[in-house]
Amino acid sequence: MKRFHIALAVGDLDSSIEDYSTRLGQRPTVVVSNKYAMWRTGTLNFSINQISDRAGQLRMWVLKMKPYRGFPAITIPTVWNGSFSHHRHRIRK
């Protein structure tokens, strides 16, 4: 299984829910009023967080995959608080 997890900061959660629901062709799977929404598709977990002063910022992205040729972990670049860093993530079977 391969799945991307992507999180974005938005300024207006309600209008962003409408926009991304149209783009993704479905309503969110989870909504926490005035805070958070998440969509799940076959290959994507996409979430938005209402953080007005960081609207438009990529908050996180992760690629989840099955172990490959003995590699139990991968290094994935993520963005958090406006700076790039590398985090070592375990790949779950």
C-alpha cells in the first residue's frame, strides 16, 4: 500500500472544506468544527487545519509504504513552522 498524508494550514475552515470537497469529489471523512477536516481516498489522506496566520503553509507530508527490500524506515522531508527538516519515519506493515 502506498499512501500520501498531506496537511495544509488554511485561514477559513468552512470555505476551505467546500473548496477541497469539490476538488476531491467527496466530503471530508472527519470534521472538528473550527479546527480541522480530513479526507481519505484510496491513495491520499488530506487534512486542513484552521491556522489563519499560516494559511497556505504546507504543514506536513508523509509517504507511507510497505517495507521494501529490507528497508524498515525512510527519510521524508517535512515542513513544520516554516522550516524544512528531515524526520525518520518507520514504515508499518
